[in-house]
Amino acid sequence: MRVDRCVRALGVGALVAGAMLFGQPAQAEKEPIRIGIATSVTGFLTDIGGLVTRAIVFAVDEANKKGGIDGRKVEYRIYDTEAKPELARKQVEKLASEGFNLIMGSTASGESLAIAPMLERWDALYISTVTGSNQLSGTSCTARMFRANRTDANDRGPIRAWLGDRKEKKWATLAADVAWGRDSAAGFTTIAKEKGKEVVTNLYTPSGTNDFAPYIQQLRDAGIDGLWITLAGRDGINFVTQANQFGMLDQVTVAGVGFMTDTIVNAIGQPARRLQGIIGYSSMLDTPENKAFVEAYRASYNGQDPAQYQGETYVGTQILFEAIRRAGSVKPLDVAKQIEGGTFDTIQGKLTVRSQDHQIVVPNYFGYVGEQNGKLKPTITIAVDAAAATPPINPDCKMGELK
């Protein structure tokens, strides 16, 4: 499905022909920047797809209001992936064939794993801002893919810092049955054992699960006092809502990753007060760049704060736009060469994209849902700096040279 929202801000074409300016022939405008947004317009990750799209559109509008990037207008085109890997592959191929070959927007790790091996064939570049599978920086790394968000292994630092002093001894994990979910559950289980905790069961749920009652019953029967969940979008909302109805949130400490965003917290409501977990980005981060971003975002979206998916996706656009400036080109290969090993000014400070695995080196955070100015918000209590949070380079990454 195509969602045709390709825009040429200010209504100009790609070429000014036959005009005269002060008696001189007009120069052809620079080739525009064309971003292909392959994301979940429908499907169980629709909510996340919408947030990612908002961040990209915000960045595009912001750039075009300032005259573009390196004198280039920015355009975008959106295709729906439904968070399905095979459909994502087809949609990105279509976007690339139509010239929108600077790709962003995917919401599920399976999509990224399907897209990454094809990028050179399609002459495309892909920047992930959501998908966290460790494989993307390991066995499945590829030269034209970059990650501007955390890998699953990035979460281990905050988990380790938080879990060590917890009194809960008997734990379980509940995770989406995808690469991201299994990575997270495995990482938590490893750390829990290091800290002397017992993980009695690991449960995995199909994406798009509506009825979590059978899983909740299994968890209650297991007699746990702590639960680590790895669920996103509607799955996270459905589980927490149903767990609260069963009284589970009063009996078990619930923490995890994927659901500690303003949007999901607001959808859950008051039961979210019992949640803790990974906070990859917060609108409350105290940098001048972030404060300016938050203020501008609020002005564009009726006072709404940007949360994790918007913040990390905006970082991805900052990297893309600066790489285009440095390259003086919109050709994917030229842009990729500038991202590889580059250091960029972002709303989270100066961040480097490692040349060896194309993983961004970024801080990570842990916290709880608290009340700020009358609103429920994820609130940071533990910060792990970029060097400590980012895992070492995976020796299984054999991406080869950019070409």
C-alpha cells in the first residue's frame, strides 16, 4: 500500500529552466533529498509507525522552512509495511526504484533483517531508528545499513545497574516472539543469573496478540515476584491493561523495554504508574539542542512532547542531513561514506557511528512512570553514558567495504 504524501515544500520543481535572474541564465536547482519512509501505517505496530513518521515529517518541514539541506529541498514518500518483513522488502525496493532511496521508518527488527542484504542491489541506504536486534550489528550487518538507535545489548548496562539491588528473587520474562524480543529476554536472563536471581520461565507471544490471559495465568501459577516484558505498540498496551485487570500489577514488579514511551503510558493510564524500564530517549534530557527540539516539536504537534521513537528517529534525520551536507551529494553511497565513522551533533550530544559495525554509540537510561506537571511520564533514574552503554564490536560482523 502506498500512502502518497510526497511533498515538495514551497512548491518548486527540480529544475528552473528558461528563467533569467539579473540577466544571467538561471542555474538548475540541486537534486532534492528523497526519503523513503517504509513503516507500519497499518498492523500491530501502527502506533509506533505513526510516531516515527511524525518525527521524519517534522524534520523535513523544519529543514525546508530553513531553505532545505545544502540548498536541496527535502521530499518524502510513505509506503505501508504492516511490520511484515517480506512486505517491507517489497516496499523498500519500490521506493528505491522510484528514487526515494534514502530509507527510514521500519518498526520491527524482522523488517530490517529483510531489507539490509538488498541495499546495494537497490542502490539504497537505510538508517534504522527503532529496530534493536543484535543481529543487525552482528551476523547480519551490512555496509549500507546504519543504526541511529540502541541495539538490544545496549539495554544490559541499565538493567545491570537497576537489578542488582532489587529484592525480587524469582523472575520470568514475557517477550514478543521476534528477534528483538528473544534478544532482550536472553539478555535479561543472563544478567538476572549474574545477580543471583532465578528466572523460572521465558514466555514468547505472537505479534499482534489480543488476549494475554493464558500467559498471565502461567505467570501467576509460576509464583514469580518480578517480570521482565519486551512488548511494543498495541501488544504492550494490551498486556499491561489485562495484567492490571487480573491484579497482577499489585503483586509483581513489572519492568521491561518497548513500552516506556509517553504514548503508551498515556494509553494505559493510571496502571502505568507501576511500570519501570528502559527509556532510550526522554524529552527531559538537559541539552540545549534537545530543549530546542522539544519546544519546536510541541509547537508543531499541539503541545505534545516527543518520546523515545520520535527522539531517536529525529537523531537519525540529523545524521542523514549532516552526512548529505558533508558529501555534497544525495547519492546513497556518497552519503554512506560520510556516516561511516562520523561524529554528529545531535539532540543527545555528540554521537559517533562506528565504522566497524555502523552502530551508533549512544547513552541509555532506566526509570519509572511518574507524574510531571500533572502528566504521567517516563522519568529517568539511572543514566549510563555512551561508552559504557554501547556493547563492544561484534566480531561476527563482516560487512565488507562500502560500494
